[in-house]
Amino acid sequence: MKKQIRLAVNGFEYDLLVKPHWTLLQVLRDEIGHTGTKEGCGKGECGACTVIIDGEAVLACLTLAFQAQGKSILTIEGLVREGRLDSLQEAFVKHGAIQCGYCTPGMIMTSKAFLSKKPHPTEAEIKKALSGNLCRCTGYVKIIEAVRKASMTETGK
Amino acid sequence: MKMDYVNIGKRLPRVDAVVKATGEAKYAGDLSMPGMLHGKMLRSPYPHARILDIDTSAAARLTGVRTVISGNDTIGFKAGGISAQGDEPYLALDKVRFIGDAVAAVAAIDEETAAEARDLIRVEYDELPAVVDPLAAMAENAPLIHDRAPKNISFKTDLAYGDVAQAFRKCDYVREDRFETTPIRHGFIEPHAALAVWDQSGRVSFWGSKQSPYFTYRNLAKALNIPLSRVRVVQPYIGGGFGGKNEMFDVDFCAALLSQKTGKPVKIVVSQQEVLYAYRQRHPTVIDLKTGLKKDGTILALDAHIVADGGAYLSIGALSLYLMCAFFCMPYRLPNMRAKGYRVYTNTQPSCAMRGHGVPQSRQAAETQLDLAAGEMGLDPVELRLKNALKPGETTPNGFKITSCGLEESIVAAGKIIARWRREKPKDDGPTKRGIGLGCYGYTSGPRMAGHNTAGAVIKVHEDGGISLATGSTDVGQGSDTVLSQIAAEVLGVRLEDIRYGMVDSDITPLDPGTFGSRVTFITGNAVRIAAEDARGQLAEVAANALEANPHDIVFHDRKVYVVGSPERSLPFSKLVKIAQYSATGKTILGRGYWAPEGLEVVNFETGRGNMSAAYSFGTQVAEVEVDTETGTTKVTRMAMVHDCGQPLNEMLMEGQLEGSAIGGVGHTLMEEIVRRDGQTMNSSFLEYRMPTSLDACPLEILHTDTYDEIGPFGAKETGEGIQVAVVPAIVNAIHDATGVAFKRIPITSIMVLDALKDETKTGQAGIED
């Protein structure tokens, strides 16, 4: 049976009817239409579905929609402010950190949560922070570089 | 030849970078339509079985289910790389041939209902003896997987050039080794997905994650038995391919057939687990290789025997096998050679193209063996390669014509890097042993094969000076939408941001073979250049009239046109377009171009004869490793590549290609292997099938040789695919350098390293005895 819940996504509130076993990923994509959050494996192994809940990077495929009630959810769609890209998005674009783009939203959200806690990370810390997000295209070199550059220009906003 | 360009050669961001960074880019699985149904596939739990009965009644009765289909609902079309020999039905007809073979499909109102219905389908199987080992599959009494393929041989290739037997007698040094490569994954993160809409006029429209959408365009028509004119294939963004999304698959067909049966749009998105056990892989191989050299290091003869595990179906395996055999002829001079290859059916996942397509397997064997020979002969591996390196103007015995070639320059530069690295760090560091290895490669810039090869491009010029560019090629992440746009912008004298790149829509974009064999930049790039020149020619006439000059004297540069030698006689580009369009006779500026390499001898897959590409890229890869002799762990600490891709069109994108290829190669050498037991894939998840993560990334030095290809667009050739061919042997050879053990089987695990170090007598055999 579907039950009503209220989710706060990117500063907007949504009243939704969801089944108890639906994941946050399903609800974001299929009920709210935020398809920027990607499903790679659906089992918490690739990081493509990473969103930020109350400041923490979370795998939306392993989170039930019910668990996200009363919390503040930030998805890739919520990063653009007043028509301007987030500094991380800007850095990914500028430094060639994007190829096929499928892992990109998850990479950016993981990086966003990470930089908000650790504004001036070392390269080793960046690598560790990104190690749960798989990318087959880039070899990670330019992604690591983009996160490093973003941390140098503007952090944790 | 090198000019002052506005767009070419610049480090420009991708044209699709912003929409990918914001999550706005739509991939097939992101699409939905009003009234859309969801599909699920039922797959075989047996590696080999006859289907006796399929009972769909319980599934069909479930509330929310709209239809269930099986092989009985199809016309029985069988797909295959060589269409006359197609052997792969999209839904099993009489029997299943691997665990994961598609048997039935369901369409329902949502995914949960579809999954429930799928589980209600009852299939009665008669299990048949299965064969999962390619050598066993070739035995006389092995079970036959396809009736028409005796000894389960799916395809044979036999290249023989020169006098091999006599040449071996003249050699001072001959060695024979057996090498093994294991099955590995393409590893794209976006699973296969398809959305099809069959309308009542009898047309099917299709959106899917296809790197070569025109394969699907043709096969949808054939498999649904409808005219090609009733098929429309539209390309959304693609979440990586690496060769694994070339072909049309079961989900593509089933989405279309389910839509026809229900009159509703149908979407099927497969799970990553399905991708990992039911779709494609790289051909695993067993390669027996014999190489003979003169005392001075001249390679005189090579004899190779390859058994490639093709899995259950042909796929494009004939090409794969040809490539494995033919690329023994490159990148070294080889006057006498024999390469005999068998592609063998087994009851496992079908093998197909994967980054480097066939070439990584044979070059891993050849490059590893060359280092072993160098070691025993007391020759420097760098000098040995330099001595045998192909040069511009040479022709390989099978007919590859070498035009632009920076191989020698790349080996020399790599030698300097190796010397520098040796000075920088000591070889031994307590239990840590350090080693450096290298490998070389040659690769195609687009294969010329029998059948359709031409790429086309269309350019429309807008009155604000913007340009719409459409081709039939797809960008799977490699950046072709961007470099093709750079080419158009450069020819028309505008900027990259002025180009609007239109993705494939088979109703309006030009027919194209697909994204494979590193053909897009080289072949489609030339078509774009010609289309842009066509549009520029039309505009030059208008400009000549307006500026009172000869059309040949009109220069197009940075959004302006002017008369050569008189820059003050100029017009803004946008104004020129307006003049053209608004004049009494009103010109609509549409540029058209098409291109295919000319005059190449078409390759014969069975004899290997022919010249497959109008240009070949070359390069040398260097790897440094640290092997912990206490834990057996190998770490690639840095890599360098010196490569000849002609003139790079966009260095940032080129670096991204090389980096991705190199780190992927680290995974192939040290981590990745599909593990199966009796045909059952045991590691069909990213947790168990380990691919490199950010922790495996290492520093990379990227250099390119000073080469310009006369045929390539703005001098460019292949980049990013060929290098992976050399990454694996470079790492294998570095481990050999560090530990004295040459591994002949990849991936090289820490257990293999420890075993080899424990028992020095196993040296040289490690890895194939485990």
C-alpha cells in the first residue's frame, strides 16, 4: 500500500504517495522527475546515485524514501543557483573531468559533500573520498584534478 | 601545414560538458512517455538446454500485465556480425546457449509488476551437456552448440606470409611460450536501456543506449520484418560503450515488439547484474607464440596459434579474430609470419569488440615475449624495439600501408623517460622491488571493411552565424561531438560555441557505420570538413559579390570574412549569412559532405590480406611498478606514453582518452577477470568484479610525436583506443623487470606473485599453473 510522505528536495517540498520499499533513487527519478541522479548498479557499488542528505553524501539506491523524511535532500539538479553552475560543476567542465557523463552527477555530489567538510584536501584525501564512485572513461585523473582546482577557487559553498 | 587555428588544437571543454555536469543530459533510461509500459527479460538459468515448453498463462493473468512474448512470437531473425551467418535470435527459438540467454519478455504497468510476471513464466527445459572451455569445445566428441559449426568452430583465420619454416632455421634465437588472457568487462556504468514506440501507422521509433545506432536501425527492420523506412532510431546521450554497445540486443528488440503488441510505449532498462552476466565480454584467448630473431635483434619470423573463446554466438567475432591475427604484423617489421586463429563457441557469454578490439590479446603475448627474448639475448628492450620499428612508407606482409608514422620517435623518447626514471628511484627498496617496462602498438584510424563505410555530414547555417552540424556518428564519451564541431568551426571561421551539434536521428541524419575502430574523428571528421567547405564555398560566392572580389580570395576567420590581403574589406559572418538568405533569390546555406578512405584493399578476414585503414597510429607506453615481495601486491606508480595521433585536435580531450585507457589497462593487468563456474558467472557485481577506482589512478606523462597525417582531418589520427594495447604488456614487463618473473597470464594477482617468488623454478611459468 502506498503511504503519503513529504520530502524536501533542493529546497522544495513534495507530498508523495510511495510504497514503503521504494528507494529514494526511485522516488527522485520516477516520482519527482529528477533523472540527473543516475542508477548504475542499484546496489551501492558504483556511486552514480550519490545525493546529499543533511550534508552527508548518501547512496540514494540504498536509502528508502521513508528514511529521507524530514531531512534536507540535495541532488545534482539543486546545484545550479541563479543560473550559475556550482564551482565544482564549473571545474568538471573546464578541466575535462567529464566524458560519457554517466558517473558525473554522483562524482560531483560526492565531491560537494567532501569539500564542505574538508575545504583544502590533499590529493590523497581527494582520491580516498572519490573511491566509492566508479568511472570507466576518465581514469579519474582529470576528476581528481577538477576537485583539487575547485577546492582552490571556492569551497564548501 | 601547422596553422594558426582558432579552434583546432585548443584545450576546449566538451560541447556537452555543461548538460552532463548539471544532470540535464538525458540517457535512454531517463526517458519516459505518457502511458509507457515497463519491460523485463526472462533469461536462461542453464548454459545449454533445449526449450520444450513456455507457459506464459500465469504471467499474463497477473493484474497490470499487458503482454508476454517469447521466441514463438518472433519471425526467428538471427543476428550476427556477418549477417548471412547470423546465429543469435533476440529471444531463444529452440534452445538456450548460455546462462543469461533471453527466453521471454513481459510488458506491464510498472517494473515491479513486470518482474513479478517474469517470475511466473514457466519454462520447461531439457538440459544438454554444456561446454565452457574453448579447448574442450574443439574436441571431436564435444557437444555441438550450433549444428552447423563442427568442432564448435565459429570462425577461422589463417595468415601466412613469407617462408616461416625456412626463416626460423635462419634464426639465432627462437622461443615459444603460451599466453592466456581472461574474459573481462567493458565496464560502462550505464546499463543497456531501450524505449520503443510503435504507432498505428506502422512506424517504430526507438531510443536506446547504442554506440552504433545504425546497426539497430537495420536490425530492427529485419527482426520485425518491416521496411527500413518505418524505423526511426534516435540517439540520447550514451553512458559509455567501449565496444559493448555496438550491436542491437534482446532488450532493443523486445521493447519494439512489446510496443507493437500493446500499442503503448515500452521501456526496458536492464540491471547492472544482467549487464555483467548476460551481455558481452572481451574474447579470452590462449595464444601459443613462437618468435625467431637474429643475434642482432632483427625479428625474422613469428608463428602464432590462437584459440579465442567466442562464447555462445558469433557477434562480430570474425572481425575480432582477424584483428588478433593481423596485428602481429604491427608495429614491427615482420617478413615471415603465420597466424592461425580459431574462434570457438562455448556455452558462455558472447565475446565481442572491446577497446583495442582483439589487438590487446595478441600484442600482450608478442610484447611480453619480446622482453623475454631481449633478456635472454642480452639486448636492451628499447633498442630491440627501435631496430624492428616500422617506418613511414613500409608495407606489412599482409598489406597494411604505413603512411605517417612516429613510432621510432616515440621509442626514442620513451627510452629517455625510462633512463630518467631509473636515475630517479632505486630498483630495490627493502621488500619493495621496483621495475620499469614498455610496450609499443600500432592501431587503425577506422577500419575499411566490405559493406557500408562512408560517413556523412550536413551543415545548416543560421542567420545569427550559428551552425547546426549533424552526422550519423555518436559520442559515447570519447568527445567526438566536440572535435567534429571544432572541425566545422575551424573551416567556417567561427567559434566552437557557435556550433549546435545534433545527435543521431535516423530520419534525418546521414547513414553511418558506427562508433568503432577509432573511425569517428578520422572518417566522420573528414566528412564534416567537406560539408563545412561546401557551406563555405556557397557563402564565399555571396561574400565575393558583396565585397567585389573573387570567391577564392575570401578568407573566413574568427566570425568574419574578408578579402585576402585587404582585411578592411570585411563582413561579420552573421551579416554574410543574412545577405545570402535575404537577397531576392534567397540562398539557404546547407553544406553536405561524405567521405570514406579511398583505394584501400578490402580486408579478407580469412586470409588477413588487405589494408584496413587509411592511417595507423603508433605509440610507446612506459610503466613503473612497485611490487611488495612480502604481500605480493603490485602498484603501478606512474606511467608515460609517447604517442603518434597525428595532430591532436583537442589536447584536453586527447589526454582524457589516454588516461582512461591507461588506468583501464591497469585494471586489466592486475584486477579484472570474469570468474565462472560451469558457465555461471560468479562475480556479476562491481563489488566482486573489481575495476580501478580513484585510488588506482597514478601520475601520467603524456607526450606526442611530431606527426601530421596528410589524410586525417587537420592532420589527426586515432587516439585513446590503441594505447590500451600497449599498457598491459608495459605493466607485465615492468613486473618482470622488478621481480624477474614474466607472467604469461593476466590478471596478475598478489597470490600469483607470491607463488612465483616462493618458487623460483616457476619463473616464466607462473600464472598458468595455478
